[in-house]
Amino acid sequence: MANTNLQFKTNYAVSSKIEPFYKGGKVQISKDEKYIFCTCGSRVNVLEISTGKIIHCVEHDDQEDITSFALSCDDEMLVTASRALLLKQWDWRQANCTRSWRAIHTVPVASMTFDSTSTLLATGGCDGTIKLWDVVKQYCTHNLKGSSGVVHLVQFHPNTDLLQLFSSSLDCGIRIWDLRSSQCVCVLQSHYSAVTSLSFSPDGNAMVSSGRDKICTVWDLKTRKAKRTVPVYEAVEGVVILPGSTDLAEIGVKSKDLHFITAGSKGVLRVWEASTARCVYTQTLPSTLPSASEEDENDNPRSLTYLFHLPASARLATVTAEHNILLYQLPALTTQQQFVGYSDEVLDVKFLGKGDSHIVVATNSCQLKVFELLTNSCQILYGHTDTVLTLDVFKKGSLFASCAKDRSVRVWHMDSDSGQVRCVAQGSGHTNAVGSISCSRMKASFVATGSQDCTVKVWDLPADCSAEGGIHQLTARATEKAHDKDVNSVAVSPNDKLLASGSQDRTAKLWSLTGEGTVSLLGVFRGHRRGVWAVCFSPVDQVLATTSADGTAKLWSLQDFSCLKTFEGHDASVLKVIFVSRGTQLLTSGSDGLVKLWTIKTNECVKTLDAHQDKVWGLHASRKDDKMVTGSADSNITVWSVSSIRLLASSWIGNKKGRQQELSNLLHGKKYLKALGLAISLDQPHTVLTVIKAIREGENSSELLEKTLLKLRQDQKESLLRYCVVWNANARNCLNAQAVLQVLLTHLPPEELLQYQGARSHLEGLIPYTERHMQRIGRLLQASMFLNYMWQKMRVAGAPSSTGQDEDMDTTPLAQAQPFFVIDKEKKSGSDERRDEGNDSDGEQDEDPDSCVEDEEELEDVSATNKASTNNGRVENGASHKTNGKHHSESEESSEEEDQEEETTVKKTKGLPVSSAQQCQTFAS
């Protein structure tokens, strides 16, 4: 095998990203209908409609949130207002600020707009005033006062000869301002709640206003009177007068009378005839999407917040409360494009479609999103009623399955021609949230699920799921109580004969699917110290990969259920694992936001991808293995292009040598926390002792040691306590053991210590050796008194004798008592050092290693079904669990006998140690 050529993945380059670009606030579409401008915190993002890409980004240097912005009607100028009370003028194509000036408003600007000539800018402030600016000559032309409260709407009359400005504020009236006289000439009173939008007729003689009081009002601007009040029975956020020159019979426009379209809290577009106040058309919702009742209208995530008319392309654009932007084609109002502005946490992501042209994404939402990678256009799939947790795709890529907190399973089909996705099957039967799902590999015959109810189920699929028709009802052919705690992951083997499950109970299990309607247990994989997050079968070998909250990934034999390899390197939970490069490499993703590529033969991490700032829940490789997609809790989705090179398998550096070099580099750079974590992960007590010694040799050693040890995870402290028992049995290493024990015993509560695996036996084992060390210190102190007497009686040759100093012996201690005594390290013989190093012969074991960390917090141990919540996706119920694993026997024995104790030379005695023996007795009892 040494000369076998293997094709390894080496380069992962970011091909594209789907990032949040809109998190609420104002949206505006350019006059040429090519770009969408939207706010995202301190930025204004420019989205190109044809490609779905963010092509420009305008951001304030002071990082203050942008409160409003306006794009000029000629699409040349962008002006933004921030909380710093600054107005900035931008050449947005170059992201260059050309001018900045004070807004004069005493509080932030709430609304702004340009006139049709792109020379006048109106700003409405939260202080109740309106300012008009000549952006060409760069000065303030008007200061309009009289509005009560926040001016949330300003809009110029389309006829520039009239020089009129319309505004609305908290008093719900619509003010008409004559800019020649700078006076309010009229207040249009009709609404009893906030006025949300105005739409003018093409001739400028009529206007329709909408409000949250569930009415729209048609105004005659010549007489400035209300012609008709139309009750629309929903809070309306946007209104548009439909053009009379276009044939819109498909949406109910069958006369020349004025018609307008509304968008509001019900989440649908409706067409109204102004003369009769009658709704002539209501947009049809997807069959799986229930209509909102009056009770939940206020909190309806489907409600619409903006409505725009794009006359050049005969389209309408809407913005939803979930930050989605949808484009509809007139006259039929067919959905043309959908853009997702913000996805919250990404919980899973998979490639989909012919040639992996799409990705399907589960976010912290009950909807699924299917993105076309070429244009970023999105389909939003409705069906689940609670957060979708996990996805899986069948082999051919046109069918996929999803499971959710609503305890249900759904199967979806993508049409290869149109790309449209619909639900073809659904099933329910679990009694708690379904957190994992896996599809059959050879053909679309079944799906397997794992749930928070601790069971696994196997569901048979109908013969032809892709056939047109209704939604098939799935029934479970097998149900098995699989684990003692939540089932976090399930995986089906490549031949569809085996099923693997991973659980919060720290075990993975292998099941047989060959029995008729049954699931039978074949074996259990034990070795992880925390819950198992993911399981995955190798595509070519009889091995299983698992990942865990203990920071490791493991490779197991399906023959004898033994652990073949352990991969350490993540600083936190390892959430996902997949095989790539025909089973010769692994990809893992973790809570540390990293994706790591491992070569199985050498246990070596050959690539680390740092593209996310939070947990990477989603990890999937394309069928051709030339692309990868990752999804993270930071709301970002990254598509990677992958390239390979051929290398000799024997050319990789051995894992142990590489780890030792990494440890040496960390110690040299004084990165003690990471060095200690790495040493513990190697499960070699002597290597850990080397790091402890290095920490204690520096300045402020006690504080540094305490700070470093307290930052370790609970499982790492547990290992450290086990190592202390070994060190304490050796007279030469007891000082370091006592130093570590002092930190652990004085800073950790007894309840936590007693939860450690084998803690009671460890503490009992510390007592006799600690008492022996205390006795030795007592004897050495007595002997040192004679040395002290001899020292005072000594004379320096040739020096004058001092009188009166040799009568009495000075019994004052040499130094003040310190918590620890120091053993002479300089007089250690070479043979002793070699013998000490030889005590680490068992350090090669890798059954239960700990991963290294830099974070100050302990590793979260949560269930897969709790990885997101419906409340902003940030609540994690990660209660710690008591250790249930086997007690591991100590691998090192003391190489020192009792007669070696007296050979130890004392360089300097600082006093008695803290009574660790007494503390150990207290805990052990």
C-alpha cells in the first residue's frame, strides 16, 4: 500500500455565499428595475435582481445603524441617514461617499425621499419636522414644522409643477405642503391609525392611501376630499394603483374604473374596485399554507410589509415580515422570483436537483427554502408547522425528506424540468420532536428517523413518489426503542441493510434492516464521553464514523465494534461528519465554526476551513465530490469548489510526530491552555506533566496555573484528576500533582467533583501518598535545622570574627511558609529522567481522548432536537449529564519505591503544603 496513489482533496475555495442581506427596514427598487436596495444594520446592500447577488454595499464608517435612505429617481445618487444624525451622499456603484453633512434634525431621520427631478431631498425626522435639501447646491431649502410626533412618511406629488409634498405622522392625518409658501395647505383626515403608503394615479388627480386601521381611502386631489372609503379587513402596509392601459382581466380588472391592489397582514395580494369598494381578486395561497385568522394576523410571519409596482417589466414586488422579497408577474400574479433576506440559523443544508443545481435549506423556521445556485432565487416550501431540524436527499437527487419539531416526516419531489418542488408524502407517529432522518441509498424505498422520544422508525415509501396526485400518508413498518436518551442521528448503509443511530446517551448502535418489518440490534459502539451528534457509513469500507460533543470523531469497525481511529482537533462539539475522496478522507464540522478535512490513513488534519462564526450544522458534498456546501448558525450558507491532487499515501507526516511538534510550538509560544488541551487529548500523563511544569516555571506561576486549569472543560478536568493520582505516587512529581490538586479542590464544588468518573476512588488513592509526602517534609524540616545551625557556625576564611553571633542557634525559618514545597530539579540524574520518560509507555491509547479548547466556557452538551428554537433560534437546553461510561483503569504505575524518597535532595524548603490529604479525605468520605 505504500506505493498506492490516492486522490486526496486538497483545496476548498469559496465558490459563492448566500448571506443575510436584509434584516428589516426600508426597501427600494431602482428606476431601471435592475437592483433592490435594502438596509442591513449599518449597511445598505444592493441586490442585482437577475443574479440574486449582492454586488454593492454601502456602509457608514461609524458603524451606526442606518435609519433611512433614498435613491434618486435617476438611479445615480444614494443618500443615507444614521443614528449619528449624519446625512451621507454616495456614488453607490463605487461605494464612495461624496459628501457628508449634519441633518439638523435633533433626533434620527425616520423617512426620506427624492422628487422626480432628483434635485430635492425631503427628510422626515422623529422630532416632528421636515427638512428639504437642494442636493445640487447643497443647502437646506425648507424647514417644515407642524407635524405631531415621528414623520414616518414623506412623498412628493408626481407633478413637479405643483411643488407639493405629502407627509404623515402620529396624528394619522395626511398633510399637504405647498413648497412655494412653506405652508401646510391641507390636512386630509380619514384614517384612525398610522398611514402606511400613498399611491397616485397616472394623471395625478387621484390618490389612494392605506392604513393599519384596515381601510383604504380614495382621494380627489383637486377638491382634496375623500371620494370613497374601502374597508379591506386587514392592516394594510402597501397600496398600488393598477395601470388602466394594461389588460388585467385575469385578476378581476374588467372595467376602466380605478383599481388598486393591497398588501398587508393576511399575507396575500388583493385587487379592489374603487367605485364599488369591492374585492375583485384574492391571491391564492399554496395548498399547504393555511390562511391567517384574525387572532394571529398581528404576529403572522407571512404578512407583507412593502408593495412596489415595476411598470417597465409589468411586475409587482412584495416584502414579507420574514424578510423575503417576492416578485410577481402581471397579469396573472405568478411567482417569478423569491429572495430570502435573512434565514436565521441554518440547521441543515443539502445539494438537490440535476447536476446539484439547487440546495435545500432548513433554517430556524417551519418553512424549507430551495435555492437555485445560479441566481440565488428561492422557493419557499410550506408544510411543516414547527421548526424543520434535519434533511436528507435520495441518491438521484430529485427526492428529499425532512423532519421537524412537529413530530412529522415529509417527502418532497423536485420536477426536473420546471424545478418546482412539492410535498408528495407525509407521516407522523413519533411522540416527540424528530431530530434526525436518513433516506435509503440504493433506491427510494424507505426513510429512517430518530426522535427525542428515544425511538427509531423505518417508513416505507410508495412505489412512485414522483407521480402526480395527492400527498401519500406514510406508515412506519418498524419502531424500536433504541436508546436511553434523545436519538441525535441516524444513517442508512450503502446497501440498505444496516442502520446506525447515535444518541445523547453517549453511544452509537448498529441495527439490521434485513428482517421483515423489524429492526434488530447488532452491536453497540462505546467510547465517546459526551453525546453522539452524528453517524455516517463509509461508502467503501465496513466502518462507521461518529462525532461527539466531547470534541472528537471516531472510526469504528462494523465487525467487532472496536474503535479504529480517533480524530482530535476541534475546540468544541463535532456536529457533522461525511466521507469524501472515495472513503479515504473525512470532513467534520463543529461548534467552533470550523470545517476540517482529515486523511484517514494518517489521522492527520490536512485542511481547516474557517468560513463561519458560529456552529456549522449543515455539511454536504455533491454526488460528484467536486462541491461542498456548509450552513451555519451565523445565517450564512457557503458553497465550496473542491479540487484534488494525487499523492503517495506514504508521503504524509505521521500523526504522532506532527502532534508532538505542534505541542512544542505551543509551549514555545506560551499558549499554555491550548497546549494543555492538546496534551490531554493525547491521553499521555507524562506529556501533560511536561506542560504543567512549563506553566509553573514562568512568572506568577500560581496565578497562571489557576487561570489555565479553570478554563478547561469538565471532561478535561476529570482526566487531569486521574493523572494527578499517577503523578502523586512519584516523589519527584508530587509537587506538580499537589499544585494541580490545590486548584481543583479549592475552586470546584464537591458536587461537581463527585460527578467525575471514578472520582471517589481517585481521591481515596491520593490520601496515603499525600500523607507520606507530608511526613517526608516534616523529616526534611527537622534535618534542615541542623544545616541551618552549621551554616551559622561557619566562618569565611580571612574574615574578621563577629562577636556574639555564635552563642545561640537561629531557629528562624529560612522563608515564610508557602503553599508548596520545591524539590531540587537541578540534581536529577540522567538515568532518573530516562526512567521518568519510560513511564509513558501507555500513552498511545486513544479510547477516550479529550479535544483541546481555547474557550473559557465548558462544551455544551445538547440534543439535536434542541439545536434551535422558534424563539430567534438562540435557546439551547444543554443540561449537563452524569457520566455513564466505564471506569478506565490507570495506565501508569509509580516507578519509584519508598527507599527512593530519602534520596531526594532539597534545594529550598518554603514551608508545608496545603493539606490536600485532609481535603481528599473530606471529599472521599
